Amino acid sequence: MKLKTVFFGIISILFTSCVIVSPGTVGVKSKLGKLSNKVIQPGLVGVNPFTTRVITVPTRTVNLEVRLNLPSKEGLNVLSEISILYHIEAIQAPNVIQTVGENYEQVMILSIFRSAAADVCSRYMAKDMHSGQRAVIEEAIRQHMDGLLIDRGFVIESVLMKSISLPSGLYDAIESKLEAEQISQRMEFELEQERLEAKRKKIEAEGTRDAQKILAEGLTEEIIKWRSLEVFEKLSNSPNAKLIFTDGSAPMLLNEDLK
């Protein structure tokens, strides 16, 4: 009985003396409240359970979801659900625990995010957060946060505005404006088509006028006489009987065929 108790006691000590650092994390030893500067890689590590514990820090991408009101340029509050994707640099893990503590998400990431989001969003209209400007706002917040946190060991990968809830009535105003813009664009298109058609007709009329002018300038008295002689020649070769009245210089006057 005593041997069994001793055996289970030894087994318990062995289990409590081993800590597993999971993949995607690193460990930092804290011995009697003093942190080690050595970074423990994923795997099995032995510790003294009475004096030492291992603090794990994620080096994989972590998704931190936040729900808060964002201020807009016109002074409105826009309710938003946002995902912050970040990770901690492995080599900086001891420094993060030493200078920030284990509650680093609340102390550093969320605090800086709220400040950065308020600063960036206050430059944009509420409708911009719900339109094509969303990606610009997300990147501006990310850069703001990353600039403040990168030296502390945090890397902000992305800031994603998953959903935006605009104030009551603003949706209708945005839809009305978009509809008015579409009507205006359609009318502008139709006016442009009319302008192009009028321009085409003008060019066509100018071409006809120029052709007639050129033709009129080319019909001199000599050319008319020459063309008359050509017609006389063709008529003389025609087998049909014809009666021709002419003074020899003016255009001809012909009757119908005699029968």
C-alpha cells in the first residue's frame, strides 16, 4: 500500500513538473515572480511546480473581436463590429509579459485600437464607413495601431470592419442620394448622346454643303458644252428615232420616241 502511494506520488510530481507549450505559442518561465529572458519553443518543458510556472504567449494569428460606437465626421455614432488580427513576435514575448503583463489585450491592443479608430473615423462621413471607403478606413486604423505597437512586440495584421449599423434614417438618406445620382448620370448620358447626334448631323450637313459647293464650282460653261457634245454623240449612235431641238450651245430638249 505504501509502495503504491509512493508510486502515485512520484507519478504526480513528474506530471506536474512537465508543461506542454502548444504549437503557435511560445513560453516564458516565471520563477518566484522573476521572468526569464529565454523564449521556450513549442514542446515539452520541465519545471519545478513549486517555484516555477510557464506563461504561454501566442505567436500565431489571433482574432480579437470588438463591438463599439465609432464617431463620424458629422458627429454621428456608428455601431460597428470589428475584428483585429494580430500576433506577438516570439523574441519579444518576455518583454511583452514584463512590460505589459498577461492582460496585454485589454491594456495595450484594445486601448490603442479605440484611440486609433476614433481618430481615423472622425475624418470620414458615416456613409463612407458603409461604402468603398471602408477598406481605406480599415488600413488607416491598422497603420495607426501598428506604428504604436510594433516596437512593443505586437504585429497588427488586419483591421476588418465586419458590420456597420448606421443611425436610423441615414440608410434612407443614402439610398435617396444614390438614386438621385443615378438619375443624374442617366440624364447626363442621354444629353451626351443628343450632343453627339447633333454633332453628327452638323458634320453630315457640312459635308453635303461642301460637296454641292465643289460641284457647283466645277460646272463651268465649257464643261456644260463638252457634256452636251458627249450626249449628242451617244444619241447619234442610238437606233431609236428622236427629235432634237437645240441651238448648238444650250442643253438639249428631247421628245419621246416617235412611233
